[in-house]
Amino acid sequence: MSTGSPPLDGGLGGRLPAWLRPRELELGGSGRTRLIESTLLALVGLLLAIATVNDVVLQTHVNHRLVADLRTWRSYTGHDYKNLSVEQDLYGHTTRDVVCGNVTPGAPKERVQICLAITGPVAHGRRAAHGGWYLPPKVEDLRRYRYGCYGSTKDGRLCPQ
Amino acid sequence: MSVAAQSVRGQAGVRSERWAPALAGLLALLLLAATAEIVLDGAVGHSPLVPKSPEIAGWLQGVGERLGFRVFLIAVLVFTAAYAGLLALARRTETRVLSKRSAIVLIGALHLVVFAGPILLSTDVFSYIAYARMGVEHGLNPYLNGPSSIAGDPVYTYVGHDWRHVATAYGPFYTLLSYPLAPLGVTGAVWAMKLEALLASAGTLALTWRCARARQLDPVWAILVVGANPLYVIYALGGAHNDLVMLLAMMGAVSLTLARPSSRGREGAAAAVIVAGALVKATVAALLPFMIVSRRRLAPIVGALAALGVGAVIGYAAFGVHGIDVVAALNRDAAFVSTDSFANEIAHLFGKPGVFPIDHDLLKAGLVVIVLHLLWRTWRGYDWIAASGWTLLAISVTSTWLLAWYILWPLPLAVLTRDRRLLVATFAIQGLFILHQITPLLAPVS
């Protein structure tokens, strides 16, 4: 197969030896090359399709978990706040996520925050909170700021002793 | 096959031929409706899909509702399905389902609807304006400073957070092209950028038409594939991206090489136009080696060198040595990683949290192998336009920083080559990109 543009007469092409001149037709043997190319293309396409679907499934699971985490925090605290900060383990090494939000109404992170460490499967749209901690206003959720730890987090590496 | 069977099949064919234009009309209406939905809802503002922007589409408010992920994704999927249906119909039926006039009216209408609306999905246009204002209004070199150096300028508030400290990665021709827009004020410059994108798109489509005719391909099909593409209309045109200016230069160069009778002057000019395009956005330079290897004449080499010399002098005079250091800008951008890049998806597939530095090197090595193979094929007579298209597709697939408008680069070339694999592969990559966006539809977060 060839769809190559026809070369011009004369010019550099005209003075070149025959094997170097531009070609009107693709050289023979391109059928086998094409078969190899098509096979490789199909394999690469398959890999990309699998990777894309895997990523969509992964993100969908993460979103499901996120929705359950937000519901769980609202249900435990009794506050229907929208602006909660969530730290998720996105790549499935664990199922533990941490959701933090203000204990009293105010702008995000402007009040004392309560954080819940949430684990386990989603049941009835919620997951289980096995512990948590408090944070002072205007700080990020770093170990050194955590206090008042409760539940399973008291024994772990999550809170300062 | 029996006479009776032939007769039944013939009748069915006649019926489907009769229905085809009506179905095509319906699909065209769906394209328009999906676009209008996005634009009218986007005009309401306060949407995560519409960047913070001056009030340019306020006159469209009151019709739509705030654009959320769900409506946007449904509209994109409807648009994509209608586009696929329209192309299938235009390809398979004997009679033309969309006349030349209908196709142009449809594409024109899609363009005008998007032009009338807000900036969609990207803050890039505000970076373009910020770089122009840095040079014109503040006397700063946009190749040395990021928009943060003009934090008091009215455009600064609209520049994306990730780009506030980043100097421009675009070529000196594009920066100079944007300079006359700086004194128009932010709102005026946004409209001018939108107009520039619209005109560049119209030029690209006109040249695609011309090239398709030169190659004895169906020009109506060709402009439908490009001009009604969902990523082209909603993402590239909606965001007024300068990729459209780059595509205009690319198609200008291709058109010059396909013009008959061929001449050294045209070939030299084609190579010069590619270099000019690369001084807008460097990616288009990928066409040059294939053109040179295919032609094996001095004219393209001379044309490219002459344009490079002129461009270097202009770039240096305007911006100093940093204005012509394209390699540094490319290296910087090559290190970025976007969540939609295939490299990132493959990393997730293998249980990694993302792309590692070694992956960047592997991807670059893979790209080099692909380009060398395509150069070898071109040397043996393979179509240089197809080889260029494959290279642009390979660049976008191996890039760790993949955005919707990058997957458009090979599309105008794919419709001009008889190697249908390129078009199929481009569509497949675009389809996977769209598929990757749909998570909020499957699991909405409230």
C-alpha cells in the first residue's frame, strides 16, 4: 500500500542515486510490516483500554467510599456540613480514610475540628468509624497537632503519646 | 442470492436511504442541543466546569441552570454518540446524507454557539492574556516571569493557580500575536482570543476541505470529522486554545505540499510554515522530518532554515535568548503529570500511585523508537502525512501531561490519509479519554 505523494522531477531527488530517491510507491514487503504494526497497535490499544476501565472502576470505588465517608461523618457528628476535608487511601492499600470537619459552624478549618478514622466496607451507605481525634483551628491534619484521640487510634501511630 | 432476496434487500436499502437524511438531521439537532445545553448552563456561572471569568456571557443567563458534572457529562456523551452516528451515516449510505451546505451550516452553528458562550473547562486563555499583558502593559518578559509578577493586574485573578508562577511555554510568534490584544482590557482580550480561535478553526477546516479534495477524498466527510468532533468543539474551541492556531499552520503547510503543480517554492514555503507553527506551539515541528525525508529535496530544508533564522532573530529581539529556548520549555512541561494521561492510568493498573521519573524516560525512549520506525517507513515510501499523524498521536499517548485538546492534533491529518488505522486509532484514544471522564456520572459526590 502506498499513499505517498509523488515526488517532483529534478532537484536533489533527481541527482541522488536510485536507492536514495523519493518514492512514488512504498517498497515491497510493507504487508508484513503492516501486519506487525497492526498487531502491536491492537495490543497497545488493549492495554490502554484495560488501564482506562481499571482507572474508572478505581475512581468509582473511591467516589463511593467518599460518599459513604461523608455520610458517616455527618451521621456521627449530627452536623450537615458540606465542606469537610477527606484524606483517602486512593490506591487500595488500606480502606482507612480520615474525614475532618468543624465541631461548630464556621468557615472550613476555622473552628476546632473533629476527625474520624473510617474503615471497612460500605453498609447501608455508611462505613464504621473506629476512632478519631481533634485538631485546633487553622491547622492541617498533621500528627503533631492531634489531641483527644479516642477509639483504636489511641493505640496506634496516628496520635502523639 | 435469489432474485427475491435481492429485491427485499434492495427495498430495505431504498427505505434506509430515504430515512438517512432525516436521521442525519436529527443527529445534527442533537449535536446542537448538547452544545447549547453546555453553553447556556455554563453561562449561569458558579460551575466547576466554567473557570472564574469576566462577565462575557451574562446575556445568556436566565435560560439555563448551573452546569454540574452530571449534565455536562451527559451532554458530552450525547454529543459523542450523535457525532459517531452522523459519521457512520455519512460513510455508509450511497447518497449524501448531509449536503456540503448542511455540513457547513451545522459546523458553523456549533462554532457560533460555543463562541457566544463562556470560556469552558480551562483557564489557559487567561494565561495567554496574562503573558501578553506582562509584556505590553508591564514591560516584563513572559519567558522569564510567571503571571504572579503582575499580581495587581486585573487578569491575574483569573489565571489558574497551577500556572501563576510559570513562565510561558508558547513560542515567540504566538506571544507576539497575542500582544496587540493586551490593551483591549481583560474582557476585550477574552473576546479577541475567542475570535482568534474561531477564525483559526474556520481556516483549519477550509484547509482540511482543500487538502481532502486534493487527495480525492470526500471533503464533506473530512470537515465533519474535524469540525463536529466533541473534543474540538467543546474543549478546544470552548477554551479558545491556541492549539487551533497551531493546527491552522499545520494544515497550511500540508495544503501547500498537496497543491498542484508542485514547486520548490511551495515546498520551501510549506516547511517555513511548519517552523512558523512551531514558533506558536512547538509540537507541530514533528511534521518537518517526515516532510523532508519524503521529499528529499533541498527546498524544504532551505525553507525551514530560513524560517528558523527569521524566527530566531525576531524571538531574540523581542524576548532575548529565553524566547527561543524552546527545548527548556518542553523539558519543563514534559515533567508535568495529569490524571487523564495514559501513563498515569497504566501506573495505577500496575498498583503504583502515579508516574515515577523512570517512567518519563521509558516513555521518551518509546516515543523515539516510534518516530524512528515512522521515519524508516517514510523513507521507504509511506505517506509522510500519515507518519506525521501517527507521531502526533504517539506524542499525546506517551505524554504524562495529556489534555483533551492534545488528542486533536492528529485528527486533521488522519482524515487525509488512506491508512484508515490512523483515524480509527485517533477515535479510539479520544473515546478512551471521554470514557475516563465519566466517573462523576457513575458515582456522584455530594
